[in-house]
Amino acid sequence: MIVRAITEGDRVSSFYKANEIIACAWEKYASENNASIEGMVNSYIVEAKFSFVREKYTIAIDTIKQATNGSGVPSLFRKIPVINITNIELSALRLTGSEWSIKKKSKVRDLCLSVFKSCYPFERDNKYTVIGPKEMNQHPFIDGKTWKDLNALGTLEELEYANQTLKMMYLSQIDPYRADALIKRLTKKFGSVI
């Protein structure tokens, strides 16, 4: 269950009402999938964490939206920075090849990785880097439709495959049913190792 950690002011807050809608959507989705959900919601944060098994796959989702105030000085005229992260893990997915990851480009990280690991530009989208075998650019997982579907879900930061588990990290809040549609497409396309 997502804990409502609210104050008297939260009850009338438009921020709380918006976060409560997000929390209810994740609770409904978790309930429909017989998952036990944990998390918290108030005016400043909504977080949810749960996992469940569907057919032969284990699906884990961890999402957070949190308002922050970097300067410590509140202002009516400044937009409050918000952290949005959604992690989705899909285990027992059958993909060929070794471990790999695709990450948003970062000059410092890419330089460090190129010294210690195989690091190449991602041919399908020049905003990303492939870490792993160079052949990863031609991997059947990374066809145009799948890449488009992955990016349509939100701001994709990182995609990683290791130990038969695909991990997707988004820097945005994701609608649970759009995430579910992507999970269904991936499991249908690639099948299970079990």
C-alpha cells in the first residue's frame, strides 16, 4: 500500500491532488497484477515500488516523482525542480548476445568507459552510446520500431541487458498502462528463456 503521509495543508494542495492521482493509478495497476505495492505520497513526493510475475516473466517497477528546492530559498516566481525516475525491469526475457547497455551520451562517462570497456556511438540515435560489443548496433532487439516504442514511453536515460534481465531507466513519470503495453510488446516479440 502507498502510505498517505499528509499534513493538513496537503488536503487542499493541488500538488498533493496531482500526486494522489499518480499514486492511485499505480495502486490500481499493482492490484490488477496481484502485486504488493509500497511507497509514499504527499504534496512533495509520490513513490511506488512493486514486482509481480506474469506468465514466465518477473516485472519490477520502481518510480518516484519528488519536488526539490536546490537553493533552499522558496520563490513564487521560480519553477521548483522535480526529480522524475521510473525504473522497469523485465526478467527472463530471451535476447541473444552478451551483456550490453545503451546510455545517454555523457562526455566524461564515455571517455572513462572507452578506456575500460567497449564504448561506441549508437548508430540508431546519436544521443546515445553503446557499451558492449560493437555488433550491438545490429542487434535485432534494436530495430527501429522497438527503439521508437522505448522512446515513446518517456525520457529514456539507460537501457541495460544482463543475466536475462532488461532494465529500462526513464527520467520521467510513466503511465502504468503505457508501460504495460510496452512490456507486453517486448515479451511477445522476444519470448522467455524459461
